Amino acid sequence: MTPHKKKASVVIAIATVITMVLAYCCAETDTPPYPQPPVGVGPTRYSNPVVAENLPDPTVIKAPDGYFYVYATTQNTDILRSDNLVNWYRVGTAFSGATRPNWLPGGGVWAPDINYIDGKWVLYYSMAIWGQSWTCGIGVATADKPEGPFTDKGKMFRSDEIDVPSSIDPFYIEEGGRKYIFWGSFKGIYAIELSDDGLSVKSGAEKRRVAGTAFEGTYIHKRDGKYYMFASVGSCCEGLKSTYRLVVGRSDNLFGPYVDRSGKDMLNNGFEVVIDKSDHFVGNGHCSEIVQDDAGEDWILYHGVNAVKPQGRMLLLDRVLWNDRGWPYVETGKPSVTYYTPVFN
């Protein structure tokens, strides 16, 4: 090859490389793999379920170590950890076979509710036998670390002691320097004040009814001076036949009245649907606490049944939006199959 031909070949090769690079860059710029994310969410995507295992009735909390911890209804109350609400890693269980609550022989530990109270990790839980509405009740356990181990402090009350059938699904909240627990399952939602340490019912406290017989799995979120009672309606645990839906009502007061958009009281079973069934997930409900990411966006965990692989109630995640009248919703009103990730710096 002559020097001139060799030089020409080099020039052609360089030009070809430059053309390929420019074409690649333009393709990357002009044809992104997906539309630009909405303002306030991350550039990458996640898919539901975020945990493809049986993790019903999730409750979540962020610890001082920067991690989120989620607890669920399993044999000994599984605990998983994440730094972004999407990627979860198992860290253990709240209880072991030896330390598991035993005040209801043969009972299961259901629907945990995790809190940090006065320097302790406090886990409220239900204990119940399926179909026995008068023997179930609410208990409490504590730990020095969010990953446990938790020490059971025993029963707070049973259905037959507090005269509320189906006393399960506890939710703890503080208001005005006082501590309260809400609970109930399709026999009315009730609230009562707790002792100063949150480990027992306050002496002389009277229960009050705040919602009707359509609901269970209560969670109350306070936003802009309003109280939002999230709950679930329908059947939770029939696999693909489950009819669970996540619903909400709103109030100006912690104890109600909670109403839907038309003004119908939740005491009369009024509600607004937040998450319904879809072709991909059914039985969607029993939500966690709402978590706000570093971009100021709200996110919620809940369980649902995968329509393709109905192997338990899996952990789902969705972004909570608020309309101009202050009502919460998720895009499409159904579980997302894939969505932009939360932002955590």
C-alpha cells in the first residue's frame, strides 16, 4: 500500500468512527428509552411488586441510620430494610419461635404497626385466630433497634374485654401531646387513648367509634391541617378472588367525622377509592404509612395479589398525588406496573 492510500484509509476510518459516535449520541438524545420523568421523581424506573414474596399488611418507618424498615404479617413478623423504598433486603424477624407472643394459644400475629416512641421501637400487633372475632386482640412489643429483637409486652386488650368484635389492625398516632390507638375490622373502626408510655390503655379512657363496618386496616395521615383516614374494603385473602381496595375519607378532626367528596360519613360507610384492581394486581390494600422522598413526593406501600403469579400478597409501591381539592390518588387509580423511582440523595 502506498503512503497516500494508507493515509486515505486512516482518514476514512476516523471519519467512520466520528459518524458512528455522532449517530449514537443523537439517538440517545432524540430517542430516550422512555419519556422524561415527571418533576420530582428519579430518572430510573422500578417494577411492581418491589418484593415478589408474601408480605401482607406492611408498615414502614425511617430510622436514624437512614434506612427504611418494613414489617409484615408473617409467622414471626419479617423485617426488611431499604435505602430507597424499591430495593429491599431481609434483616430478620421481630420474633422467634421462642419469643413470639403466646397470650392467645394458636393465634397468629397479624398487621404490625411500627413506631418510635420515647427512645424505643414499639411494635403494635394483632393476635387472632381466623374466624374467631371475640378472642382476638391487640398486643405490643418493644426493641432497642429497628431490626429487633423485639420483646413482647403482652396483650393490651381483647375483643371480649373492650367489647369490640374483630379487634385487630392497630394504628398508633399522637395528637396534642397524647397517644392514641385506632383499630377494627368490619365491625367498626374505634379509637382509644393510651398511657403515657404507649404500652397500655390509659386508665379510665373511653373508646369512640370513628368509622363504619366497611373498613379495616386503618391508617391516618395528616396533611395541610386535614386528616386522611386510609382503610381497606372488600376481601383480603382469597387469592385472585380478593376484592380488597384502598380507600380514604377526610376530616378536620382526628376523630372525625371522616367524609367522602360528596360529604357521606365513613360512619355510614362513605369512602373514595384510591387504588382499585387492575389486570395485573387484585386485592390491593392495607397500606403502610406515607413516606416523603427528598424531592417532596409522597409514596405508599401496600399489598396486592399478582394476577399472573398469585403466590401470596406481595409488596407494591406507588406515588401518591394530591388533586387541587386536596384528595389523594395514584396515577390511573390502579397499581403501577412500572414507575419512576423515588428520589433519595
